[in-house]
Amino acid sequence: MPYHVLKFGGSNLKKKDDILRIVNVIGKYDSSLVIVVSAFYGVTDILVNALEKVKSDESAITELTDLLLALKKETLDEVVDDALIRDEIYEAVKTRVKKLKRYLQGVNFFGDTPAFVNDTILSYGERLSALMLTGILNYFKVDAEEILPKELGLLTDGEFGNATVDFDLTGNNVKKAIKGKKIVIVPGFYGVSSEGKTTLLGRGGSDYSAAAIAKCINASSLDLFKDVDGFLSGDPRYVDSPQRIEKLSYMESAELSYFGAKILHPRTVEPLREAGIPIRIFNIATIEDLSHPLTSIQHASDVHDDVIKSVTFSDDIGILKLKGAGIGNKPGILSKVSSAMDHAGINIKSVITSQTTINILIEMSHLKKSADLVKDLELHAVSEIIAEDDISVIAAVGNGIMKKVGLAGRIFTAVSLKGINIEIISVGASPVAAYFIVKKYDRAATIRAIHDEYVK
Ligand code: ASP
Ligand code: MG
């Protein structure tokens, strides 16, 4: 029987109305469902902060567990009228929180959090929300059943904090585990290593959990429920009248999310693209019927006359500039640099080279560390290393961008008419995106200029 995979994020899990909306949405489907849930709004951050405190402060343990219990109780009081059922769900929550408490006591006792304990503790936001939602759905007579990633056999490569799903090992497990079940609720954000340890899939990783499960069971679609209107042509904070984008290709949406669009976790697309499983995005506050997603993502997308569909940006990227005469020509430099970074777990976002400079785009939190690493390599060809952290990467995305003659020139003109200096341009690395690097203070004006020129 075909399944749809649904994902509800933290923004769908705040208050009573949100829960009632979820119940309403589920009622619209007549197929079997796997429902992946994030932690309730803000809970993962609460766990992250408390965990830090717990290392040196025993009282932070009960502070955290009391807070979690109070939050859950508040939701249950609001949503479940039947006192007996409410108590039953609350008891189950208490049992799970007790387990969390024991892990926290261990952290406090050792004064340290080993990676596998960190991942286990941070997964409790999702573990609690899946348990709660299952209980609440049952109360509303929805025949749902919770299955944890361990029981699903959702196996990862074992990298703590940022694991990748191992599809070879996982595919059949998931199919078998859900076989014959009508509605399955799964906590997102983590899988298990082959030794059975909890491994997180990276912050915001429940989208990726949902995508991975959708791939394993060859789902009819992955449906993401948001509190915004799908992908837009530009950030409403910067452009006057952003338009909704009805159709995007996998590649376009991957570029947009990789460079800043918050609506989709960048890793969501990767499992679905090969299998051709569509991603459909709905606004849970306005959804009427399932046949009209706000944005749908699949292989084909429209090619607009003006090519560019959306302009996005990331402030979370810095440039590491390696300067030296003829550096672009000297073999081996980039491979030494990239393998050193790989060893240190630093992810290179992009590389743009010229004859005199190699520009390496790096996530801001790794910029300083990567500059130190390159210094330590003592490369003769590199005379100067500069880490720039005051830039913004603007991405203009649209299918056909490579085929459009004069596109970069048109953008250049539009932007320079506003008196903005573009530091670096990169066109051609991706068939659907062009990148422009500007100073942070020029970010808003650049986005507006490109958006006005292409989207209006
Ligand atoms: N709760 C996790 C986070 O905040 C995962 C998610 O929301 O997707 O990162
Ligand atoms: Mg989220």
C-alpha cells in the first residue's frame, strides 16, 4: 500500500490550535501515513542550553525536567478534555523524562558529555513530541502508533551530531517495520548507528529524517507542513512583494536551501531526487485540499522567461582567501588544504579561484579554525591568508540560468546602478544558480536590486 510521508516541524507544535490543525490535516488523507515530528517549538534549544549547565550544576537537571513536564502538561490540559486519557499520556511522558534524567545525572557526575550521550539527550525533544502526539491522536480516535528510529532500523554512518542515513542497510528495515500499519509516528532528528547508539542528523534534521524514510518506502510524496507560504521569490524582509513559487526542481530547491532559504533543510532533497519522490509544501494554517501544495518540488520545473525564480542569501559564510602569485596554477595546494579541512571536520561550501587568489567559502563557525589550519600547513605558494567575515553570499536561482546569455551582465548592471560593489561572482558551478558575494552592509540592497530586475 502506498504511503505518504508527512513532516510537522517545531513551528507546527506550539499551542493548542497547532495540534488541532495537525489532527485536521491527517483527516484529509485516505492513504497510509508515516508522520515524522520535530521537537515542540524551542525545545531542542532548551535542551542544548540546559545540557551545558548540567555539567557543572546539579540543580539544572530538575530545572530542565520540571520545565519539560510543565510544558507537556500545559499542552495536554489544553488539548485533551478526558482526565483519564490525559493522565495516561502524562504518565508515559513522565516515564520517558525519567530516562532523560538518568542520562543528565551521568553528565553531571562526570562533568562531561561524550558525543553519544549528547546525541541521546538532544533527541529527547523529538522523543517526547512523538509520544505526546501519538497519545493525542489516539484520543482523537486516530489509529496512530509510535515507532522509534531504532525499531524502524533507521541506520546511519555513526557520525555523532551530523550523521547520514545508510540507505543500503536501512531500506528493507523500514519497509518491514511499517508493513501493514496505517499511521506511524516517528520522532525525527536522529537515527541509530550500527552499534545501536543515537546519532543526530544535524540541527533541523527532521526534514532529512522524513526524506530518508520516504526514500526507503518509496513514498508517494513527502509533505512538509509549515507556517509560511512555501518558497518565495525573495525574503519578505528585503523585497517588496515576494511571489510564491509553485514549482521548483530538486536542484533549484537544493541551491536555495543550501544558501539560506530556511524553509527546507538542505539535505532533504538528496534522498528524494534519485527516486523522483515529489516534495509538497503546505501552510498548515491555510491548507484546504491536498492537491494544491503551495510549492511542489520534482524533477521538472518551469523555465521562466526571465529565468530567475528566487533570490536568497546566507550571512553564515565567510571567505578564506589564499593569496600568492600564480597560485591558481600551482598543483596540489587545494588538495592539501581540502584534506586538512576534511580531517578537521570542516565543510567547504564552495571554491572560487583566480590566478592570484583561491577563495574558499566556509561556514562562519569554522572560518577562524580553517585559517589556523592553513597557516599550519606552511604552504610556500601562499603569501597571505585572509579570513573575511563581513560578507554575504547572494544566490540567484532558476533553471536555465546557464543558457541565458548576458544574465550575469544584467545582474551586474542592476546592482552597480545602486552603487554596490560585487566582490566575487560565480556563474557556471551550478546549472541552476549564480552567486554574488557582497559586503554584508550591501546585502539588502543587492537582493532588492536583483529581485526588482528579474521578479519585479
Ligand atoms: N529539533 C531539531 C532542531 O531543532 C530538529 C528539527 O527541528 O528538525 O534542530
Ligand atoms: Mg525545525
